[in-house]
Amino acid sequence: MTEVSVLLNYFVLSGVLHGFYLAAILAFTRSGNRIGKSWLMSIVLGAFSLYLFNTWISNERLDNLNAYLSGTSMPFLYLVGPAFWLYLQFVTGNKSRWHKLDVIHLLPMVVCFVAASPYYFMDCQVKLRQIAMLQNNDANLPYQRGFYFAGQIIQTLIYLYLSFLTVSSFQKSAQRQTREIRLLKDWTTKTCTFMVVLTTIYIVSFVGFVFFKSGRTFFDTLFDLSITCFIHLIGFWMIKESPVLSSVRSGNELTSDFMDDSVKQKILELMRSKPYLDPDYSLKQLSDQLGTNTVYASRMINEYFQQSFTDFINQFRVEEVKQRLGEDNDDKLLAVALESGFSNKHTFNRVFKKHTSLTPSAYRDSVKK
């Protein structure tokens, strides 16, 4: 191997190691009730890493290992398109849960694996001779192998088109411009662009490999380097945009957040009925009234009002107390506090002073002057 070949092979190995590492990280990433479905992106990176691993083994002339692992990455490449599209579906909020029919996206991979299984059990020496002939440009691409690659390209193009539609729809529907949404727009656009560029290079490499025997090494290397660059770029953006990967919400929640300030108005309308007068009024009750879960309800309170749920509710209770004290009310302060939703005197005094900078007694004295 020439010095350049050695360096390129080390670069490919860096893609293998980085890709498997990123795949492992994403596979165990937890984001609320999802993966952020991040394990779907883990499948994409894992499939590419396995392909590069097979390439590295071949370049290193590890013949026995090459014979056993040759072609094993092909079925997994059939998962790249579906996994990437489903990942975008979950991340952009077009999809919130799995359905039984989603299993249909696995069928091309299963068909490829079953069809290629005779090759996997072929005698190692026979496989090594076929591999050597292809590497020496002494043979045409086997019909079956060409069919697998061509089918995978067609399938990927279909899912890339669906991914493009998903990202375009997301860009148009995301009207609210929070930091998270801007990051998410950037992340989905970049990953989709990377996939389009990589697929384009894949097609060029495949066509070149089939029709230009003398350039097979060049086209193989071109695709291998492209995958390696893709993995490193994804890793870079995962680090830069980690808030998106760790906190992206699920479908219905994300979609609701993109509409407008209707959620904020609904919360304020609920407060007009004074549910906070109940000392036991909880975040769970608010989320039920909003038709969502406690995590989303809490995030909406934080985002729209820059307060925790407890501070938000106590603010209304304090205003209720202030209103009653301003109505020439001679009731005892504790009675006013309990009627306004506070559960005890200690909490009432602490919260009232926090919101008004005055004790309840001092406030009552000030309004009576």
C-alpha cells in the first residue's frame, strides 16, 4: 500500500470508530418519552459504520475476516432511508407514536437479507476469489449484487424525497422562533442536505464502478471518504446542537408549540375561572384541562410566563388576596389567605412578600391609608 493509501485507510478507520461511537451514544439517548427517537439516527450511523468497517477490513487484506463479513452491511443499508425519514417524522412532530404498519419499512431489509443469505454461507475461499476478481477489475459486478445496490439507491431516493417534504413542511409550519426551534430547523436542514449529497455521490460511485472498470478503486474510495466525512459532520453538529438532541419534544406537543400563542391564551382563560382558589390545584389538573401532559404544561408555563407552575399559580393567589384586601375587607388575614387558595399561614406570608416586597399586614395598612 502506498503512503496515501495508508493515510486514507486510517481516515476510513476514524469514520468507523466515530460512527460506532455516535451510534452507541444515540442508541441510549433518552428524551422524555422518545429517543428523541434518536436510535433511528443511530441506525443510520451504524449501517454506514458497518459498511466502512467492511471496507477497512478489505483494504487491510484481512482475508479471513473479510470473507466472513463480506456483504453483511448491504441489508443494513436498506434501513438508512426509512430510519432517516422516520427520525425526521418524529423530530418535526409529524409523528408522535409507532403504528403497526411501520413494520413495512423493514421489509426491504428483510428481503435483501434473505436473498443474500446463500452468499453468507458460501465457502470462504470462493468468496475470496470473487472479491479478488472485483478488486483486480477482472470481473463484472455480479448481477445479484448490482440488483441489491440499485434497489437500495432507488429506495433511498424515495425516502429522501419524503424527507425533503417533511423538512419543507416543518420549515413552513414552525411559526414561533424560539431558540430550540431555530436549532431544530438548522439541524433537520443540514442532516437532510448531508444525506442528499451523500446519496448523489453514492449514485455517481455506483455508476462509475459498473461502467468504468479501470476506475473502480477511485469510485470506491470516493464513496468511502464521503461516508467518513458524513459521519464526522454529523458528530460535529451533534455536539454543536446537543440541546436539540436532548430536549426535542414529541409529535403532538411540538406541533402545538408551532401554531401560535393559542396555548398561552387558553391558560389565561382557564385562570379566569379561578381554579387556583383550590389549595390542591396541581400541574396535573392544568395539563388535563389543556389536553396534554405535565411535562408539556410545565414547559409552556416556563416559556410563556418565565415562571415555574408554583410561582405562576401563587401569583394569581397573591393578586386575589390584594383584591380582597382592597375591598375594605375586615376579615382576618389568614381567612383571606385560605379563601384565596393558600394552604397555610407560613406559605402565605413567604409568597406574599416575595411577590410584593411587603408583608400582608404592611400591605393591608398601605391600602387603608
